[in-house]
Amino acid sequence: MEFGWSQAQENYRERIRAALRELLPADWHETYTPQSYASDAQIEFSRKFCPQLAERGLLVRHWPKEWGGEGGDDWEQFILAEEMKVAGEPRGPQYMNVNWIGPTLMRFATPEQREKYLPGIARGTTIWCQGFSEPGAGTDLAALRTKAERIGDRYRINGSKIWTSYARKADMCFLLARTGAGRKEITVLLVPMATMGVSVTSNPGLCKDGHLNEVFFTDVDVAIDARLGEEGQGWAIVTHALSFERTGVPRYHVGIEVLGLAIAQLKAEGRADDPIVRARAGMIAAQFEAARALTYLVVDQRVKRAPENTDANVARITALDAVVELMNFLVEFTPDCLAGGDAQLEEYYRINVPAGVTAGTYELQLDLIAQRGLGLPRG
Ligand SMILES: Cc1cc2nc3c(=O)[nH]c(=O)nc-3n(C[C@H](O)[C@H](O)[C@H](O)COP(=O)(O)OP(=O)(O)OC[C@H]3O[C@@H](n4cnc5c(N)ncnc54)[C@H](O)[C@@H]3O)c2cc1C
């Protein structure tokens, strides 16, 4: 494995940084990033920012030329993700569009559906939300109960979704609904959020604003051409879609930055020489570096089209362990900073409270490593 970046990759990264310097407003970090990237303000900002990124050829560079990309490889997609994450994810929800919704449409959509949806994604003008989880169907997604009943050439949808990030401002929902009694008789429907019978309720919580939404579907009628793929193909489509998110969010950059802020605070207080502080901080830094190396390994395997294995799960667990250790460190050594003393540390803590749950829980990752990686029997 080659650990260096090529000159072309360095240049590409610099192009992204230059675009960020040019496009982010001066008050970006003060005004926007303390809010969640799922907040209404940041979603609206993404409607301005993403088209400008697209104009510079940086939004979907890894897509095929036919759909507005440059046919770039997975490293380019990943470098973009790293730089956006460090900048506070100014793409808002549109990271999902370019990472998995677009590519999944390319694979399963009809030519008419591709023409209808892909240009909006490539131009950065459409907001999508992901309607998978339900009360009682999170990790066990196949337990979902939202029903799509076939009536002639239409589907009638009834049920509800929870944790639907961005739903308040989304134009479209990538919805999973049950079309049969069997556990995996599930179908994907592409539902405009403005359809009659769709409503969104937001719930307050510890988690940052914009994630904990419930979406209700009450006798929602959509035409059959809202269906992605075949009826009952939803499970296969979602498995394919989620494989694009194998590496998850690159967490190490921000983690190291936050650790540095905490250390600076402890230095200012004359407490950074405490051997316990030093040992704990060193361990956390090492964990983040391990997460970085493992994540790069997974991207490398992807570029080389290596068969699926559990390295991605190991990378995620390593990153999550580092995040949890850092959160414990902040509580133990800089508690005042978390109680209003430092907006950035507080923000980091709050945003990571659900880190072990979102996009495949910590325990689920362990299960996958145990079963698929180590060949242990199902518990
Ligand atoms: C910030 C945030 C944003 C989200 N955004 C979206 C979104 O946009 N769209 C969407 O559809 N969903 C979204 N989700 C939902 C998320 O994907 C689910 O919360 C997740 O799949 C877990 O489901 P759950 O909350 O029902 O917990 P559960 O599945 O009930 O899990 C609860 C606990 O039980 C453990 N557990 C469950 N099953 C097993 C098992 N077999 N073995 C061992 N332990 C197990 C879990 O690890 C966890 O600790 C979001 C969640 C969060 C926190």
C-alpha cells in the first residue's frame, strides 16, 4: 500500500480548499457550523453552495461523464468527503445525493427516472432524505411496517418513519415500504415530499436539530413510476446503496483538532503535564491515527475492487472508540468547556452523542466482524 498522495491528488485537494475559501462566507464557522449540518439554515445554505461547487466541477467529479462527472475514482470522492468534513460539511444533506442516492439511481432507475432525478443531483439543487428507520425498525430494518399497497397503476402508502434527517426541507424521499407479507418484501419508492398526505414532525432532543424528525404517510398516492427497480427488490437496492457508505464519515480530522483544543485549554490552566492527561491524550491521538490508516486501507481496497470484507467495520469501530474516549476525556478534564465555556468542544460533544447509533450501530459492527470476519456463530 502506498501511503503518499500523488501530485494529481494533492492538486485536486488544493482545488477543493481554494473553492471552500472562496465560497464559504466569512461568518461560516460562527454562524453556520455551531448549528447542525441538518439544520434548516445549513440545508438552505447547501442550495447555494452545491450549485457553485458543481459549476467548478467538484460536486460529482467521481461520477461518470454521462451524468456530469469526470469519471474520477473513489479516492477523489473520499478526498472531497475529508475536506468537506473538516469544513463543517457545507454540502449539508447533499453528501448523500452524490455518495449513494445518485449512484444507486444510475444502477437501478429507468432511463426516464435517471433523466428526471440525476441532473438535479449533479447540479446541487435537490434535497433528498432517507426514509428507512421506523419506530421498532432501526437495526432490524426488515421489521419495517410502512405499507405501500398496489391499487391499479398506483401505490397507496401508509405508515411512518423516524430519525428522517433533513425531512423538513427535503424535496424527495428515498422511501422503503412494505409491499408484501414476507420479511424482505420491501420496495423503494421515490416520493416527492410535497405529495398530499406526507407530513413531518420534528422532535427536540439532545441530538442536534434537524435529525429527529418523524415523517407520516397518510393515504399517500404515487404513480407506479415512483417505484425504483422491481417490486420487492428494495432489500437488494438498499444493500447496494449502503455499500457506498462503507467507510462512513471521516471522523479523525475533527477529532484530532478537538483534542488539540482541549490540550491547549489544559496548557493554559497548567494541567497539561499531568501524566494521566498525557497518557490518555496520547492514546486518543493514536486511536484516531489508526482509524485514519484503516479508513485509507478500505478506500484502497475499494479502488482496487477487492472483495468485501470486514475491514470497513473495523475502521468504523476504531474511529468510534476514539470518539468515545475523546468525549470521556472532555468530560473528565475540561468539564467547564462543555458547560458553555467553549462552543466548539460543546458542539463536538453534542454532535457525537449518537455517533455509535447512526448509520449502523456500534454493536452491529461488532456482530458483523464476529460473524463475517471471525466466522463465529450467530448469538
Ligand atoms: C443522528 C442520526 C441520524 C439518523 N438519520 C437517519 C435518516 O436520515 N434516515 C433513516 O432512515 N434513519 C436515520 N437514523 C436512524 C439510524 O440509522 C438508526 O437509529 C439505527 O439504525 C439504529 O436503530 P434504532 O435507533 O431503532 O436502535 P435499535 O436498532 O433499537 O438499537 C438499540 C440498541 O440495541 C443494539 N442492537 C440492536 N440489534 C442488535 C443486535 N442484533 N446485536 C447486538 N446489538 C443490537 C444496538 O446496537 C443499539 O445499541 C439516524 C440516526 C441518528 C442517531
